[in-house]
Amino acid sequence: MKKIKTYDELDIFITKFMSKWGITFLRYSLGIIYIWFGILKPFGLSPAQELVENTVYWFENPKTFVPILGWWEVVIGLTMCIKPLIRVSIFLLFIQMPGTFLPLILLPEVCFNNFPFGLTLEGQYIIKNLIIISAALVVGSTVRNK
């Protein structure tokens, strides 16, 4: 390994490392998050269970929707971790993602303690999905790279 002598050389080394590994770490991070959050739902361990059930009130039995959503998220996570399946993951993610924002519209009293900026913990949980969308866009932009 080359000895680093100057700040500029250190900066080049660090940015090359980030360029080489950043997308891979991002992809696996998304995968792990989706698998982790998803697998909690079928086993009734998700802190978002009640929020999801209250959001999909039009289903005959909202409790049956939560495990289905959980397995959907597990599939998103697994396909995100398998490079040839990233397109599948991105497709499933972008079908699922609009539903995650529904509580902001259907249950504002649960998501806001001071509308429109004072978010509750549930509201913060939902808004963090903007980062997930951005990360998915970045990962998705690499599917044609060799």
C-alpha cells in the first residue's frame, strides 16, 4: 500500500474508497433495513403494526394485510442484495413506497403534533422514507453499469 504523505493524497484515497464501495454498502444497507423491518411484521413484532392496520382500514381484515406487507418488504430486501435482481427490488420498492406516506394524509393526528412541521415519532418514521427513496434512486442508477 502506498504511503500517504499529504492531505490531498489522503483525500484522494478516501474518495476512491467511497467511490468503489459506497453504492455496494448503500445497496446492502437498503436490503438489511427492508429484511429487518419486513420480517417483524408477519410475527406481530413491528412497532408500525397498528399504524399500518389503521391506514388500510378499507381492507376487510387489516390484520391480514400486515404480514403480506412484511413479506413484500423481505422480498424487496433480498432482491436488493442480489445484484441481478436490483431491478425487481426497485420496482417492488416503488410500488410499496406511496403507501408508506398514506398515514400523513389519512391519519394526520397520528403523524403531526403541530402541523405541518411538528412530526410525531410515527411521522418521523414515515418521512425517513425520503432517504430510502433517494438511496433506491442511486442504487437503481447503477443497474446498467458493468
